[in-house]
Amino acid sequence: MSQRVTIGVKEQRRDQRRPISIEGTIGGVRVELVDLSFTGIRGGTLSLGEAAGVDLQEGQSTTLDFTGSRGEEVSLPVTIQRIDNEAGAFGAVFSELSDEDFDAIEKLMFPRRGRAVE
């Protein structure tokens, strides 16, 4: 039986990540999403919400809201998994997705390409 040897730090993810750049809000906090997969998202905080005391908390269930590429409003349920306050970064997983929610994520993962020139 051979063993696998890994040198250096290797990040292990079950799902492929897709880089994106979308501004939105999570729980009243303005955020920029930097990548996503079918299971979650990673991003950075841009500013705290308008209400005093609005902040993201690990384990918090809330919604991610943003405007899609065709101007449609998208709202996806997420649970905050980790917060890095020093870097202003966060990670969240999608939770209790409807078929429409999954379709919205699929459109972000696999955007339609322009028509082929004939």
C-alpha cells in the first residue's frame, strides 16, 4: 500500500470554486463575494449595516441578497461558518435551498457564454 505525501499547505475542498465579484448584503452587512461553489461562498465585508450593532456572527443563519446579471433580485439562505474580523473576510454555506435558489447558484457557477460566430 503506497502512501500519499503532501509537501506544503494544500487546501482541501469538496466542490470546485468559481471566482466572482458581486456586491450584496448578508444580514444587513454590505459584502463583496469573491468566490462561490454549489455549497457556499467566500467574501469580504465592505461596511456594516445602517442599524447600530449590525455585525456578522459565526453560526448565524441569514440571507445573502444581491442583484443578478439580468437585474433580478436574488435572496439565498446562508449560515455564516467563519469570520476573520482582522481581514474583513467571511465564509458561509448555503442552507435549505429551493429549486429556484439552486438555479440562481448554477447561473453564477456556469454563466452563459456569448453565441459562437458562424
